[in-house]
Amino acid sequence: GGLHACSMALAAESATGIVVGMNVPDTHIPLIKSMNVDFVKRCQGDIRVKASLSDEDFVRIHEEDRGDVTVQVHVEDESGNEPIKAEMIWAWVNKNRACYQMKILC
């Protein structure tokens, strides 16, 4: 059997969120901006998800006060196929600005 389509999308979103969250400075928060997922093959067994940032994106996240980045993500099933093609766009904003705009205490 294979995994449900939404579970594969969630795995891709989680992996990219971890990569962004681990690289955003503590003064900022990551926010998912867009998820684009194409379901191209039936999933066979378990999946492995790999997400990464380019060197340029790493520098931008640390130098810019706010911005967004398309995070590369690859989802592979047990047969070695990519059952989904996904693109996740993450933004980062200053915590203080985000909290002020949402009128919450951070």
C-alpha cells in the first residue's frame, strides 16, 4: 500500500519548515506562504523526505529582516520513485513586528 496524498504533502511541509526554522534567527519567525504539490505516482511503502537551502538563501535569511524563499524538497518512496513533486515557499518576519500586527504578546 501507499501513503495518503495529504500525509506526503505534510511530510514535505514539515521537512522544509524544519530547515527554515533551524536557520531563521531567534529574532524572527518562519511562516509558510505557499504549498504547491503535484501528485505524479502512486506511493509505494514508506517515504524519505529531504529538504535543503541554497547557500544564497542561507545568507539572505540571516541578512534580510524579512523575505521569502523557495525551499527545495524531494520525496522518495521505497521503490526510489518520487510520488510527489512539491514546492514550499516560506517567509520570515521579525517577531516583534509580527506580534504587533497580530496584536498578541510574544
